[in-house]
Amino acid sequence: MKICFVIKRLDFFISHRLDLAINLAKTNSVSVITNTHDESIAQIEKISNHEIKIYHLEEREGSANIFSYISYISSLKKLILKIRPDSVYFVTLEMSFIGALINHFISVKNNFFLITGLGPFFFNSRLKYRLARNLQKISFLLLPIKKNHKFIFQNSEDLKTFKDLGFAKNSQMILIPGNGINIKYFAFHKRAKNKNMIFLFASRLVNTKGFNEFLSAALSISKKYDNAKFLVAGKYDVLDPDSISETNYKKLMNSKKISYLGHLPHSEMRECFNQSSVFVLPSYGEGLPKVCLEAASTGLPIITTNVRGCRDCVKDTHNGFLINPMNAKELEDAMESMILLDTTNLSKYGKHSSEMVKSKYSLDIITQEYLKINSK
């Protein structure tokens, strides 16, 4: 079977779906349509060596530029017609909207729309966001009746939201929790006793990932505990409208207790997890945060927020703590609780994290789910 992924950027494909694509490529022909500009030739060749074909598609110039949209949709349609896949996966809500628009002009056996997370902006009541939701809803409801369309969700709450808002019918919706964690690569790592408690935040430096709360909590904790250290790995993009303020970025760079590692390639994250004690992601909402599950797989206790997607990664007081979003004080208290935990209980939390990933989110389990829906 010929399978094609349509995804905005190659780096996102590498970090979130490459392992799944490699597994699917063992028995199927797999291709990906994406923007390859920011990746090295060596990285592209590495992917190609797994029998995955890459087709470059230039990103749009701006979300409000209608001519850019038309050009992008036209180029995407031509590539899909050239590849002639049996199944297409449009990855993210935005790409699913575009996929729904071109579905009237392509002939594909299976069309899968991967709703990787609705995000906090989906629920924003401002006019431009309401308009975007209405356009998305119309495009999904106008999908050709005779074709096989399925919406794939990573958590049950996003699925329920789509159903309640009338975006899709029950028969069109599937729940597959994530893209699978390579538990052999992100293997359980037994951590040596260390006088330092190292908290790791790994995500883009944007407001909705909860970085501001992490920064506030970290600076406060560092004044009370000399053994508390902090690592931050993630891209800072001043052009991103959701980016943290320049003031908070300067606080990060000037802190002696917080080490900013920059934007790390996915291949370096395992070592980053292994040198840490606790993983922290105070996000405002996720589809299913893969970085949380990768951290958990290596045996890290998790502190995250009690919101859709994130709460699927933690059973409170079993493998970590759930806190309310946008609450730096609660995050600080949770960090302090981790510091005060005895070594035995901290190790139990980490082991429970690893066992959870192995039983529910492993790459082999998720691959079987994808193979099953492709064969129908």
C-alpha cells in the first residue's frame, strides 16, 4: 500500500512521526510531503535510507494571504496526484482543513485527518478564531460522501469536542493515542543518587506551553533550594505571536540556576532526559505531548497540567503530579514536593512512568493501530 503523510515542516515529522513512518515503511511504500528547507542534506538522506520518499512543498507566506493559500493548495494537489497514494494522512488541524478542501479534486482510497491537538486558540472567542472554526467545520461537512474519510484523535476530549460541535459524525472518528514511543531507544534509565534535583522543560518557548509559569517557579525554587537545578530545551522564535516576552527571555539567559540548551535536535533528547530528575510541561492544552511520553519512557516522574492531552500522561501521585494551568504557585509547590520526596518514592514514580508508556503508548502498539485502519 502507498501511504503519504502531509505535514507542514520536516522537523516536526522527524520529532513526532518518523519512528511510526519507519515502521509502516517495512511493509508499505511511504512518502512525506513537507517543507525541507531547514533540514540538512544528511538528515534528508538518513530518512530516505529508510525507504521513505520526501517531496518538498514550500510553506505558505502567511495565514491571511488568500493567494498564498490558493498556490499552496494547488501545489499540494499536484504532488498528491503525482504520488497516487492509497492513503493520505493530513497532519494537524490546519493541514486537515487544507486536505478537506482538495479532497474534491483527488482520488484517494483512504483520507485520514490527524487532529493532533485543538490548542487553546481553537476555543478563543475572538472573531477571527470563530471565523476559522466555521470555515473548518464547513470544509469537513462538505467532504464527498462516497469517499472514506476518518478523523484520528490523540485524546478522547478532542474527539468529544468535534462530535459536540458537529464537525464530524461518530462513524468518521477514531481514537489512536499518539504516534508511538520507541521504548527501545527511549529505554528506562536508572538514575544514580544525585544531590541535585534537575528539572527539565523541553518545548517551544511560548506562552501556551507554560514557560512563563515554569520560569517563575524555577526562579522561586532556586532561592530556597541550592540543590535545585533547571534545564530548558526549546526554540525561541521572536516572530512567533505566542512567543514569550523579551523580558522573560533575558531572565532565562541571565539566570545562574537555569541552563538554556537552545533548540536541540530530536536525536539529542534522550541524553537530555537521562541527565534529568523530573520532567515539567505546564502546557495550556495538547493533543498528546510526545515529549512527555518520551521523558516518561526513560523513567522520569512528570509534572504537567490537568488539561486535555496532558492529563493522559500522568496519574496524580502515581507517576507525577497534575496541576492547574497558568498557576506558577501550584507548579512551584509540585516542584518542591518532588524535592522533598525520598529517593525510593521518586524512583517509584519514574518506574511507573516507564511502565505506563510501555503498556499504552509503545511504538509497536500504535503501529498496529495504523496498519489496521490502512487495511480497511
